[in-house]
Amino acid sequence: MIVATARARNLLAGVAVASVIALAGCNDGGAEFDRNSQIGSNPVLPAPKQYLVPPIHVAEVVGWSAGQAPTAAAGLRVQALARDLNHPRNVLALPNGDVLIVESQGPNLDPITRPKNPIVSWVQKRATGQNGAKPKGGTNQITLVRDTNGDGVPELRTVLVDHLFSPFGVVFADNYLYVAATDAVLRYPYTLGQTRITAAPVRLTELPGGPIDHHWTKSLTLSPDGKLLYATVGSNSNITENGMEAERNRAAVWEIDRSSGRSRVFATGLRNPNSPNFYPGTNTLWVVANERDELGPNLVPDYLTSVRDGGFYGWPYSYYGRHVDPRVMPQRPDLVARAIVPDYALSSHVAALGLTFYSGSSLPPRYRGGALIGEHGSWDRDELNGYKVAFVPFSNARPSGKAEDFLSGFVSPDGKVRGRPVGVTVDRTGAVLVADDTGNVVWRVSAAR
């Protein structure tokens, strides 16, 4: 294992900056590539490239100035439901109208196993604003916001539960709150209207955590019959550089019995799946997934896909079906042969982390039944990609057209980052809530008046 001293880290950070400068004049065709050709069911996949240092673009994080807000699509308006949060990553709208905001930071457990790991870590922290001044308030907690009138102007904001271990997923069912921390699914007794949880949780199911915890966010959803939970667990690497043992039960969707905690792996080969959701009125589970890095600025497209019981989706041996990744040894042609092609590409390195299906009725009818996707945004390509909430129209419970911008403006005209959307949900009034973990805001998108 390589141990980086402070001096070594500074040197490596300098290398990263130099790499950014060098890449400004060497975009590997990225500027000419039509990113729209990678949106939909049949994405264009260019030839793979390999690098000593991957493409990097560190955009300066500036946050939102007073009076600024993202740009909503025509017919919609946007307002801040809550500001001055500390890395809000996810949101859950409860049946009584209360909104839970998951404020979270990663556990910082990853050991340095490759010389370029400190570069990547440094860049990621720069991209999320974590190297700068910390926001006010606590993190690794769940904050409750109460908006009784449903007008986006809450009258109460309080910490519901704190001292959590890098939480992300959250589900409410039958007077229990289920929280996916980075190493376990926790179950708390919870009554709607309660503003503070003091009871100790039950550790319902252990999840893969440290000592390496490369993709630390664990998402949750509830099955349509309410009996099962589904959790997403990302890989422990880009392409198994930490060894296959570190990937045990990772890059997968888990199925968990809600009463007993008994679990099994439901689907595999998804490098970093997030935000599982059942399409309304069906038993079909969908996720968004972040694909592998370091094959070029336009490989591999992140995607939206339905997930089959027992399905294998390629990682690490292949991508987008049977496109073999030459870096992974030994090869597994038997697994590649049964790799499932994802349903819908979102373009490369958009970092899709949030997903919900619009089941409300207050937005214009065209949004009903479509997918809303929080694209956290790229850091590992020279031209920024993502940094928005995308809308994918659906027809007959399937994607049915090109993705559109639902909420944009997270990057300023001069290329600086104001915010990065993550979790997306629909509140009791039919408004859409978006967690912005770099702007430290939860945005509320409703129909224009």
C-alpha cells in the first residue's frame, strides 16, 4: 500500500492541476462528439481510450448568490424550500406533508492503492466544494421540514435524528423509518408528526461498508406490496483494482425482508446503482447507474434501466451489454454472454444519482409517469456534463423519447458550479423536491402561477 504524506499529496495535487491544464488542449475528440447521440435506447459508443492520468475538469464551486436559483422548464417555477444545509443528498416526502432531508458526507475510508488515487480524491473534493469552508449546521443527520400550507414556505425545521454513519436512503412504512447508512439498514420506530427520534435503532441488515467503501451511498425503496426493501450497493472500485474479494455482494441491488432483515442479492453487474424505484402501478424495479471511468470522455454512458431478478448488467467485464472492457483480467466471457443491455442511456459521466417517477397531478400533464433524474455532474472529463435534473418521458411504462432539461442552471455561464443535484422526490402537493448537495439547498419545483 502506498502511504501519501502531506508533501506527497500536495505534489500529486499539483500533478492533477497540470493534467487539467494539459487536457485543455487535448480533449480526445470530446468537443466534437455529439453528446445527444448517447441519450436514448441505442447510444453511440466510441472506441475506448486509456490514460495514465484520466481526463479531469475541476470546476470552481461558487454556490448560489442571494436571489439566484436554478432554471426550471417552461410552465414551472422554482423556489428554495430549505437553505444553509450541510450537503443534502436525499429527500423523502412523508404522507402527512413533512419532508425529510438527508444531510450526509462520505466516511473517508478508502485506502490509497494506486498512485493516482490521491489525484482523483482531491479532484472529487474540489468538485463538491468539500475542500472549502463548511456549511453551517450538522451533517450525517436527517432534518425534518414542515410545510403545513404546502406553499414551499415551511414553518418548522428541526433535526429529526443525528450521529448517523453516512446515511443516504430513507423509507417510511407502518410507523417505522428505515435508514440506509453506509454499512447497515437501520429501523427506527416513528409516528407521523414526530419531530425527534430518541429511540435506538434496530440494525435490520448489515450492508457492505469498510475498510474500503468506494461507493458509500446506499439507497432504499419499498416493494409495491410493502413486504420488501430494495437497497443499492455500489462497487468498491472503478474496475476491480482493489481485488475481487473487495467486490463481494457489491455492484448490486439487494432484496431485504422488511420484518426479518433476511437479505439476498437481487441483481448484479451494476457498477454504482442508485435510487431504486418501482414504476407506478407495476412490479418493475428501475435504477439509475453510474458506469466506469478512464475509458475516455465519452465512455461509458451512465444509464436508467429496469432491473430483473437474477439479472447481470456487465460490470466489470463488459459495458452496455457485451462491449468487453480490456482492462479487466481475467476475462469472463461466460458472464459477458448474458450481460443485459440497459434500457436508456443518459450520456457519459453525468453521475446520475437521483430517480423518481412523477406520479403527481399539479405539474403539466406531459410530466405524468415520466422519470426525473438528478444528474450530479461530471468531474472526470474535460467538458462538463450533467449538472441538472433531466426528464425522460415514458409511455406504456417504458422510456419513449429524448431526455429534456427539467431543472438546469447549476453551472454558471463562465463554467463555475453553483450546485449539484442528487435526490429527487415528489411532495404531497405534486411539487418536485431536489436535493442540491453543493449548493446546500433543497429546491421545490411547482407549476407556474
